[in-house]
Amino acid sequence: QGQLVQSGAELKTPGVSVKVSCKASGYSFIDYFVHWVRQAPGHGLEWLGWINPKNGAPNYAQKFHGRVTMTRDTSINTVYMELTTLRSDDTAIYYCMRGPANGGFDYWGQGALVTVSS
Amino acid sequence: DIVMTQSPDSLAVSLGERATITCKSSQSVLRTSNNKNYLAWYQQKPGQPPKLLIYWASIRESGVPDRFSGSGSGTDFTLTITSLQAEDVAIYYCQQSSGFPYTFGQGTKLEIK
């Protein structure tokens, strides 16, 4: 059974960057896109984008273009999501998910709480 | 962006009764290339990530109880839970992956009456 394990909670001050990792196991890492969404406290789900682990090609939601970067390291089956110029409204739980071709996200990481506060 | 609108925002149903949640998209999520609706449903319990219940609008994910079913096509979709169980208390989300950016509904909170 596959799983995704994310890095831990982060506390950041406004204006800096955060980098969250997501390590995959139990399935062929390069065969499935990895997506990222976030969930602000008490709010719904917002999709940030995906990365194709096979070739490293990303696709970002327009809202986050220029602030988000997704990368991967195939030697350790890990993808990374970096968000720059953090603001207080970036405070959220950030999830990584496996995205098979049917469009549903079947494996989810446990989430990483990123808190942005001065 | 494709806007996903769920109704109701919250719902209280008695144990053993049926719960119905609807999801409407601002554009069709049907891909004519393969005649599949790229619409998924998730269940989220407090402190947990969402769990995939349904994909392609009506296909149950492996391990999901058969009291959960999805239906609809194009822009109008329904998640039905027959014979509600106590463990079904959660927030339910629909999500489209037909067009970028992928978008979610605002969520429907399901409680026991």
C-alpha cells in the first residue's frame, strides 16, 4: 500500500520562504503526478499545482505563479513544494497527493501546517 | 476557473436515513475524448486529510462502502449516502479535474440529527 509522508510543521515570518517535502513509498514514484493543495484554518481546499516526477515538469495554478516552485529528487522518491514571499494568508495545512489518471487523489500526505506570523 | 458549488452547506440526517449532497460546476467537466466526467468526491474528518470516495463521478474507490454512490454528468452531480452511519459524520467535498486550475466545492458538513 502506497503512502506519502510529509515534513513537519513550520513557523515563518512574513516575507520569507518555506519548503515542504513529501516522500513517496509503496508504489512506482515516477508513474504518478504529485499534486499539492492547501487548506486554511476552517476553510476549504485550494489546489496549488502538480509535478510530473518522471521529467520534473510542473504545472502551477495561475494564482501562485512566480511564488511556488515544485521539484523532485527521484533518488529518494521525494517531491518538494517551495512557497516564497510568505504572507499571513498563506497560513494553512499543505497537503501532497498522488494523482492517477482518473483525476481523483487517492493517496494523501498527513499534511504540514505552515504558520506565517510576525 | 471552473467554480464548484455544493448544496447544502450543512445537513443533518438521522441514523439509517439517506443523505444527498449536490455539486454543480460552472462548466461541463465531461471530457468528450473518453466520455468521462472528471468529478471526484472526498470525505474529510477532523484532523485528517480528505479521503477519496468516488472518481469519474460514479466509480467507488477501492474499500469504500457501497452505501456511498455518485451520479450525474456534465455540470450536475450527486453524492448519496444510503443508511447513514455514525462514522459518516464529516465534511464532504466535490472536486473537478477537467480544467486548470483544479477546483473544489466549498464543502458540505454532514451531521447526525
